[in-house]
Amino acid sequence: MKPDEVTRIRRATEPPWDEVREQRVLARVTSQRERGALRPGRSTPRRAAVMGLALATLLVAVVMFVRRPAGRVEANGPPDASAVANVHRLTLHDGSEAILLQDADIAVEEQTSSRVRLIQQSGAVRYEVKPEPSRAFSVRAGSAIVHVRGTIFTVRLLADNLEVSVERGRVEVEEGGRTLDLIAGESLRIPTEHARLLPSNAAPGSDANLDAMPTAPPAASAPASRTADVAAGAPKRDDDTPAALLRAADRAREDNRHADAATALETLVRRHPRDGSVPGALFTLGRVETARGRHASAAHAFERCAATAPNGPLADDATSGAALAWASAGRTETARIAAGAYLERWPNGIHAAQMRALRDR
Amino acid sequence: MSANPQTPLALAVPDDATLVAQAVAGNERAFTLLYRRHARYVAGVVYRLLGSDADLDDVMQETFCDAAAALGSLREPSRPRPWLARIAVHRVYARLARRRRSRWLLGATTVLAPKVSDPAERERVVALYEILERLAPKVRTPWVLHVIGGESLPDVAAVCEVSLATVKRRVAEAEQAVQRGLDET
């Protein structure tokens, strides 16, 4: 081959390798090495005993978390058999609690180890949700669905509007095909005169206004399939595998289709919450959201990454990424706190100098 | 007397031999730095040999897990790059063999070629990878590493674990096949 042709082909075959992909593969390497480190030295009888114990635990878990029938708890009514409750407090199997305030009426639609779905029919309920990344927790109230990781928030479903207020952590409110992130101190009010008390299997209304106060920009391009994503028993397709979704995200990133990349990554996290690729996907999502100029969403993604794998190889990068994203979003105080948290954990970390500058700004 | 501005930099960036020694001693940060320093290079080797990024993450993961497990046996800690490439090539061979088997079993005819945005360039690259696909991995690999990857022949010999003479012969054999194939297109 002629030298100039070799040069052209060499340039054309540069690997699609960037910092995000580098981080993601590193996370996989670290994860596999950690798993591998547990293997040597285990004798066969010991392995058999461990497997037996694991099987027994699994059986107990299956028995405990087998799908419960739907039940209802009212503020002044009797507790339901599917949950341990007193008159004003509903305790769920994962330890989360719903505190029934004024005129509250809620029902447990689904309660398994991987998913908790509640329906709030009326009144005000304060939810204290235990952090558990592998469990999807959602509350449907009127035409909106509140998706939760671990947080404390209150939902007030009144005659003419729905109000969601977050005390701690973060929630994602989905309404009419759009989503909005709320963090501690933020609240959202949605008019609900047209969509009150939707049955659980009905499609949410599409014309309500998201009249939000938070600085986080609304995810106007949120996928229409999001509701379907959380529906139980959605068919699994080949292109829904974590690897396929990551590839789709990578292709989209290469083509600067950031919204598509974000959608693929969010789908991966939602559909495969226990997969080992989730921390990497969340980290990538943080970078994608940064590229889109959605700094608050980027910060959320980085925080979720760090929370999902607090001892993973991406934890320090994600924590510093969150601090920087908060700063870019204009949330100076939150950024300062995040930088301080980073320095507390990694005083000599590779981002320490940058975090120190951010904290002391 | 002013301080030498190079000194802090030299101290701040440990060389490969130091990182290898620290990583062997269990220092995770050292292993991470080694990974970050060489991952792009190894990814280039893997990508050019495979011709697609479908398996790139998997092969990279396998390569660096193998490397982590065998780091203590590295003979030249100051030169981990050819050693990493050698591990990667072994992993790529396994993938290519699997790809050949599935093509034989399923009769698939798809040729995987790197994604190129320029249509004219893409045609040429696809043609090249169609030719490479017909070559045995042991012939294809030295040519890709030397001609496309720009590696020296002694380095290619070390990566492929064959003699310099064998590498020269295989590169020449592949070059003939590539040139003939490209002339026909």
C-alpha cells in the first residue's frame, strides 16, 4: 500500500475510544477483579455450603417477596394485610414508610424486592423511602408518577392540583410524557382538575402543565416509552440488553445525538438496575448531560453513579463530576458541599486540588 | 537558585516500572494509572484487528483482567505496552476464531469494518477489511500491527511471539494479498 493511503486508513481506523469509555471499561475490570479475588482458596465443600446457603436465602427471599395482592390503607381506616401499618403510618417490606397526613388514601399496587408501586388516591402523604438502587419505587398520584431512589418527600393530591415537595434526596416526577427532577428543598405543583384519580392502568394525561420552581431544566425530550419501562412484564428484546443499550449510547454519542444517548442510558439503568454496567452507564449519562448543557441533570447522574457503587472505581470521578456539574448549574452552595464531601473521602484524590478550589471559592 | 520546574512533574508522574511494582504490591491506584496510560493504545490494537467496536469493551476488559492477574510475571516492567498488546492479541484471536466459526455455521457474510464517516474512505476501509477477513489471524495480525498500527517489526514479533523473520514473511504475505485484493476492487 502507498504511504499516503496507509496514513488515511490509519486515521480512519482510530478507535472510538474516549474518556467515558475508558472509565466504563475500568469499572468493569475492577468489578471482575473483585469478583475473581473471592474465588481462590475456596474448597469444593465450602463452595457447596455457600451455594446451599445462598439457595436457602434465595428461597426465603422468594417466599417473602412473592408478589402481594394489592391493598389499600386510609388515614382513618384499618391497616391492610399486605403491609404492617397503624392508623397513620404504612410500613413497607423494604423499611420505607408512608405517613398518612390529611385525608390521605393510598393503595399498594405492587410490592416486590425489585419494585414498589403505590397509588395515592387523595390527601397528603409523606414518604420516607429507604435508599436501594436495585429497587424501583414509584407513587402514582393523579396523572403524575413520582419515581424515587431514596428520599423523603410529600405528595399532596388536592381538588385542583398535585404538589410534590422534596425534603431530602431526589425524585423524578413524570407527567404527560415529560419528566422533571426535584431535589431537596424543591417543590412542584401540577394542575390536576382534568386527571384526578386515574385508574392505575390508564395512560396519564398529556396536557397538564409542569409548573415547576426548581432550577433543573425539565426533560422535555423524555422518552414516551418511559411509562412502559416501569410496567411489569414488558417484553425483553435483543436490543434491550445492557450491552446493546451501551452500544446504542456510544453510537449516539459519536454522532453527537446526545438526547438519544441519554435515552439509551436511562433505559439501561431503568430496565437493568442490577446489572454491573449501571455505574458506568450513569457516569456516561453524567457526561452526556454535561455535553447537552443540562448541568443539574448531569449532577444527578453523577450522584446516582457514586451512590450505586460507592466503592467502585468511578466513585471519586463521579463525586467530583457532581460537584463540578452543580457549579456549572449555578448551584454554588450545593457544589461547595459536594466538593467538601469529596475532600472528606479522598483528601489526596486526583481531583483534590480542583475540589479544594471549588470548596474555597 | 531557582528550582528546576521539571522536578515536581517528574516526581508527580511515576514511570511504568514504578507503577507495575506498586500494582503488584496491591496498589489499586497504580493499576488504575497503568490502565489509563495504556488503554487507548491497547484499544487501538484491538479495534484495528477486530474491525469493529462491537467486542471492543469485552476484549479490553478481558485484556486488563488478564494483565492484572499476571502483572507479577511481567519481565520488562518498564515496557508493559508490548506485553499488554500480546495479551490483547491472544484475546482477539479467540474472538476472530469464534467469528469464523459462527460464519461457517450460520453462513453469515457480513464483514465488520471500522466505522468511517467519509463515504469514499469508508468504501476503501470496508474493502480492506473484506480482504483481511479472508486472511488467517496469524497473517492478518502482524500486517495490521505493522502497517496500520505503525508498530516496528521487532515489536510486532514480540507481540505475536514469533521470530522477526517470521513476522517479515507474514507481513509480506499479507501485503501481497491486500494489494491484490485492493487492485481488484
